Amino acid sequence: MNTDEMNAPRVAVVTGAGRGIGAAVALRLARDGFHVVVADIDAAHTAAVVEEIVSLGGTGEVASFDVADRAAVQSWAADLLDRHGRCDVVVNNAIWIRYGALLDMTEPDIDRMVDVGLKGVIWMIQAVGKIMSDQGSGCIVNVSSPAATRGTQDAGVYGAIKGAISSLTWQMAAELGRHGVRVNAVVPGAVPTEGARMLVDDDGYELRRAKTPLGRLGKPEDLAGAVSFLASEDASFVNGHLLTVDGGLMVS
């Protein structure tokens, strides 16, 4: 890395950042001083998040691509490197969910869930891992779920994908750690975002709240704070860790 690249603003990328947890993470990383690439397949939502970042005194840019499209991800990463010369943090937050009994799940729904939720993370790690390895530093934060380790009604495919994300986090921590790249994950509890409420009703969230020892549901900002820590120098020796942010749900 040359002197100009070393002095360039740190760059963070958040996928699925058009709303909900992803948007909260993007805003927090902007407050932490990163230039934030707000990535989402929905350009309108990402533009609104970037506008908010700028209104708060930060800097950001829109990136509209489908993480399930490997060629699109690689093309975006090449352009990012050309324009910024670096990539410091990537948060793999994008997901596409359909809950339902495994016996009733359709092939198109399963394919889309795997394409976005698992392959999309792999494509992003392939694209940014080379950049980070070449610069000798970087932080990747994946998003897993309690469903990876707990039996959850109608979440067989989702839980399997998140189990794969947990495993991928550990494997990549070992593979990329030798190049100075840290790979960790956050494990959110119940967070009633706009998108999540399309899948879980009020009764479902009340059940989750009742099972949470802290007695409340999570907020997007709770996850944003956890990601902020993992991306910070305070976590410079944290690698291969799944940070649970669930109010104690996993131990209840």
C-alpha cells in the first residue's frame, strides 16, 4: 500500500443496507469515521441512507447490485479498488427469507435464499478478501442467527444457511487471518425491523420478547454497536468469534 492509499479515508461496505439493521450499521460506521458504501439491490432505499449519512456530516455512496450475482460483485469490487484503493470493513448483511415447513418449501424460494444468504456472502468474501489480503488488513463481519444452533419452527432452510454462515466465519478466520484479515460474525436476537415484521406478526414478537431474559426486543442500533466494536481497533485481536447480541435468548 502506497502513502496515498494509507492516508485515504477508511472504507466500509454494508450489504442489505437500504433499511433495518443494515441501515443502522451503515449510519454507525459513518459516525465512526468510515466512508460507507451503502449496498442494496434497492437503489432508492440506499440513496435515502446515504442522504442521512451526509446530513450527519459523514460520507457515503450508493452501490446497487445483487450479491447473488458473482460477476456483478466482482465488477463492483474492481471499481471500488480503482476509486478508493482500499477496503477496510465489509458487513455481509444481505438476506432473502421465506419461512415455512421444509416439506412445503419450493425450489425457487430455496434457491433464492441460498443464492443471497450463502453464495452472496461467499462472492463478497472472494471479492474483498483479495483486496484486504493485498493491503494486509481488513475486517469482515457476517450475520448469523440463533436458528443456526436452535430448532426453530418453519426455519429449516434459513437455519441451515445461517449454520453455514457460522461455519464459513470460522473457516475464513483461519484462512484469511494469516493475511491480517479478521473475520467475525454477529448473532442477532429478535429485532422487529420493517422487513422482519413482514414475516413475523405481533404475537410472534411477543413470544420472542417473553423468552428474552432482558425482557425486551432488540433494536437495529444494538447490532450496529456490536458491528462497530468488531470493526474497531479494540477488536484487533478478535478473529473467528460469533458475537451474540440477543438479550440472553440463547441461554434462556
